[in-house]
Amino acid sequence: MGFRASLSTARLETVKARMRSWQLPSWPQALVAGPSLLFVAIIGLPVFAILARVAQSEAPLQTLTRPIVLEALRVSAITTACTLAGALLLGTPLAYVLARRRFPGHALLDSLLELPMVLPPAVAGVGLLFAFGRRGLLGDQLAAAGISIPFTATAVVLAQFFVAAPFYVRAARAAFESVDPEFEIVSHTLGVSSWLTFVRVTVPLAFPGLLSGATTCWARALGEFGATIMFAGSFLGRTQTLPLAIYAGLESDLDAAMAISALLTVLSFGLLLILRASLRARNPVYA
């Protein structure tokens, strides 16, 4: 058995080495290089344009200290942290149930949870207003309890959660599905409770996928614009997040808008690099 495993591993490494050294024939290289370069240019040029524009400004770092930037940064930091915490607390059990159980309506529920990922932001904003607004489905109940959600920081969190949390649930479900249930069964046979098995066995094995999903969720929440501006408005120091500050800055403070754009670009790119390095450290297949 060990010999066969070693032989299979050796064959796999040989195939990988051949794939890395394999070259395209000379005639289709232009067909591959042309579209590839165009694709990279369409993605890379806007990023380069933002950084180049900020580099040409006189004092980009001082621009980041303006009130519109600092307040938007504070609001975004608080609201996205709350959104991510809610996604982890509420989405992790749901993702595990979807990964391990099949029940009537499973496909319908799965599709419903992924619907915000494809809905236009304007539709998301309208839906949130009709659900939690003063004239919405829960408007009377919320008003009776003295709660007003629209155009508050809570509205920002709800808008971010609506559009971003499904990204975490989708990734977490795939991560749990990748964990062999046999590991959990063995843990149970050793007398470990279901909760400890989940914490000590399932979560560590699914951690790369959970981390990737959490990162995607946070990044999507950080960049949320459409649903937020419709449901929460854009009030400085209260509901104006970084994307909303960019929109406001384009009308009144272009330097601040460009500085925030550069900040979000660098932050997002750095986050992707850190995520990739973390996943590579845990599993070389992500290299």
C-alpha cells in the first residue's frame, strides 16, 4: 500500500513537472498572448491611473487627514467589522447545515441565499426600504418599539450584510463540503462531543475556505455603494462610508476622492496578497 502511494505521488509530481515545462506551439501563441494582454490592460490600467493621479498631487498623505476621509474611514471600519462579525456568527452554522444536510427546499433556500450576489444594488436598496422602512413590512412593529433603521449606521450594516454575507456563506459551504465526514465520525467514536468536533476538527480543516470567504465578505462590504446610499443615505460621520465619500468628493473635493480611491486600491490589493500568503503557508497548492 505504501509503495503504491509513493508511486502515485511520484507520477503526480512527474505530470506536474511536465505541465510546468510545457510550451504552446508557436502558431497559437499570438492568439493567446493578444487577448491575455488586453484582459490585463483593461484590469490594470484603471488601477495604474488612480495611483498615478494620486502620485501627481502635492500632498496625498495630508489629503487623507481631511475630515471627509477620516470620518468615512471610521464609519467603514466600524460597520464592516459588524457586518463581518454577523456573517461569521450567523452564516457559519447555516453554511454547515447546507453542506451536511439535505432537506425539502434545500435548493430553493440555497438559491435564495445567493440571490443578493446577482441582484442590482438598486433593487437591494429598495428591498431593504420596503422591509425595514417606516412603511415597510416591519415598519409598524419597529415604530412601536421606538426603532428607526433607515438612514442610520444600522442601515449601513444591514445593507452591507445583505450584499456581502452570501459570499461568506457560499465559500464556507464549499469549505465544509471539502472536509471528509469520516474525520468527524472518527472524532465521535472517540467520545468527542459534536461541538468540540466541529471546533477542533471541522473548522481547522475547512479554515482556508472559511478565511477566503471571510475576506471576500469583508471586501465586498467595504466596497458596497448602491444599497447603502438608497437605504442609509450619505451623511458625514454617520452613514457616509468610503465609497460614498468618493462619490461626494467627486463633486466637492476631487483630491480627497482620489486619495480614498488609492487607499482602497492599496488596501484591497494588500489584503489579497496577505490572504494568498496565508493560504500558501497552510497549503502549498494555493501557491
